Amino acid sequence: MTTFTSFAQNFEDVILWRVFKNISSGFYIDVGANDPVVDSVSYALYQIGWRGIHVEPVPGYARRLRASRPDETVVEAAISESPEELLLYDIANTGMSTGRQDIANRHMQSGFDSEPIRVKTKTLEEILGMAKDKDVHWLKIDVEGMEACVLKSWGASAVRPWVVVVECVDPNSKESNFQEWESHLVSRGYEPAYFDGLNRFYLHHAHAELRAGFDAPPNILDNFILTEASGFARGLAEKIAAAKAETHHFSMHAASRDQEASKAVDAMRIQAEAFSDALSEHRNELVRARAEIARLQEGIFMKLKRALKSHKR
């Protein structure tokens, strides 16, 4: 089985990969696409041949999407029932930008900066129409509290994505909000198929044969791995980085100690060599001194011997 690399923040791509395992080049619509790689629900499928439409109102993320996915359609707009511009509260580089001021205020109370910007809007009906005659295999909606607004704009479109994934938990809370908008999906032939703690997955009744793909959460049998940027792997990656930094520090410290020890050994060797030279010189002086003493003793002995002979006469 081919190993699948998951990029989505909550394994949404693993579930979709399992459900659509027999489709090699499907089509998707990602509303609230955010970054083209980090926490992307579509990127893993994009890598194996899928293509689609991205809807992203934040200019910076829309630019990244266009640069990273030049062969896909990027719609730089928010989804709304109204054709007027929307005031979007941009919380830079977070994926938490929202069109709801109350949610933006909560984020600011938590310490985030928010910049109001005007963005273009389109209806979901218009976006679905851009698929033309293609089957839309999945539609994802992650719009930070504006899910009901998006689904209300479905309008008269007859397009029915096989699977719809909607974030159903209020931003920065664990409170579900699907009661506010689920009826829009049920009325169009969808039934809840799976809840992953963050999103609800809905399956259209025309594709009931796919329901078995929602029977279990992501697991070892799905044969997937995580990227280092994954929230689930981030803590482990941080621990590995800390361990590498500590190992590097220890290695540098050990290398420094080795250098100090090497210098000390060299100094001791030099001292030992100097001591050995001095000892050798002392030994030579001792030998010379002994030879001189022996010579003096021999001279004294000869003088005494001559003196004795002279006395006998």
C-alpha cells in the first residue's frame, strides 16, 4: 500500500483519501483554503493528481495559493449571500481571519492583532457553477464562524458534491454550531457521516456506497505519516530539536574540554621533555664531577707516594 502524507490539521485528508481511494484524479472545492501546504486539506490529494477550486479572501494566502498551485483556480473572495464587499477582520498568519466582529473581538482579547480589510464576495452558487460539468467529489467549508452564511448562499445550484466537510466548532471553543446550518445540507440530500471533533462530514445519498469509508477514525491501517509542520507532530519535532540542540551543546562543550585537555597534555609533555633534558644534563655534570674527583684523588695519591719515597731516603 502506498504511504500517504497527511498535511491537514485534523487528518481530514486521511478520511477523504480513504473514502475516495479508487479515484486518482478527482475534483474539490476548498472554501477557506488558507495556506497551500500548512494545514491544507487539499495538498496531499493535489500531490497525487487531484485538482480544484480554492476560495480564499485573505490577500496573502491567495497569493501563496496562486504561486504554489498555478494549475488550479484561486478565487480571492469571501462567500456571502450579498454581492456587496465584506469587512473581513484579518488576523495575519493564523488562519483565524473572520467576517464576524464578535469572533474577532474574542481573538483580540486573547492577544491577537486584527486589521479590518474590505474583500470581494461571491455566492456559493457562483463557485459551484465554476465546476461546470465536473463531478465535485468534496467541498470543504472552513470560514471561522460564517458557515451558515456560506450554506445559505448555495441558492438554486443543482451541483451536489459527493462529500461536504464543514468545521462545526466555534473558533477558540469546543461548542458545536452545526445546529445553525445543518438543515441547509439535509434539505439537499445530505446525511451526517462522521464527526472528527472539529468537522462534520456529510455524505450525499446518491453516493451511499462510500459510507464504509467513514466507519473508523484515522488509524495505522490507513498507512499515513505526518509532516513536521503538523500540530500533532509539532511537539515531538520541538523535543527532537531541543535534543539536537542539547547534543550539539554537549558536543561543543566536549570538544572544548578535549581541546583544553590536549593543550594541558602538550604543556605537560613539554615540561616533561624539559625536565628530562635537565635531568640528563645533571647526570652528565655528575659524571664529569666524579671524573674530576677521581682525577684529583689520583693526583693526591701520587703526591703522597712520592713524598713517602723521599722521606725513606
